[in-house]
Amino acid sequence: MSLQVFQAGLTWKMILDKRDAFRNAFAGWKIDAVAALGPDDVERLRQDGGIVRNRLKIEGVIENARRVQAIRDEHGGFCDWFYDGLEGYEYPSLARELRRTFKFMGPEIARMWLMASGRITREEGDKYRPGAAN
């Protein structure tokens, strides 16, 4: 999810080329470590030329880690919530819940994430891709 946040408005090639730098900058994507990052860390990350240095995206990723922690604490695990607690079976209801829960979770990021995770089929996701008549 975090790489998708950084990708918004940019090319996947750019993000994938920076994947190792992102992993290093964000403590191997360990939820608790990312959630513990504070304002000084945000400023440090904004100086890291190996990653996308957009303040709102950096802060969004940190906030999303905190939200994953809260979900984990409430539901016993993120996957428990995502696969069993997240209500709905079709894109509109699932995307609405993801967008309500996470920062920088626009309709396209939600659609791609739901397809990648298997919550919706590619056929379902394709109905809602940009430019598709739905």
C-alpha cells in the first residue's frame, strides 16, 4: 500500500527503481517502526534523494501505519480485518471503506490494491478503471 501512495501521480517505473531506497528509509516496512516515526523523521526523509520526498505522502504512509496498528489491535490482525471484517464484496463498498480508513487511498489505488489482494477479480476491477463505462 505504501508504494502505491508514493506512486500516485508518478510512474511505476520511478517507484520501482526506488524500491530498495524506500525499504531502507522506512525500516523494511515494519508497521510498528513506521508508525513510530515522528516530525524529525519526516524532515530526515524529505532530505533523502533516494525516495519521493513529498511531505504529504510521507506523512500519509506514517499515518497509515498507525491505522494498521489500530486495526490490528482491534481485530487481532490486519488480514483478519481485511479479509473477514471489511464489509462488502464488490468494488464500490470495499473502496469506500478503504478510502475512509486510509490516507492517500484514492479510487485508483483502492482498485489496484483490491485486485492485487484478491478481494475483487480483475474483471470487477476493470469495470471501474479510469475511462471505463460503469
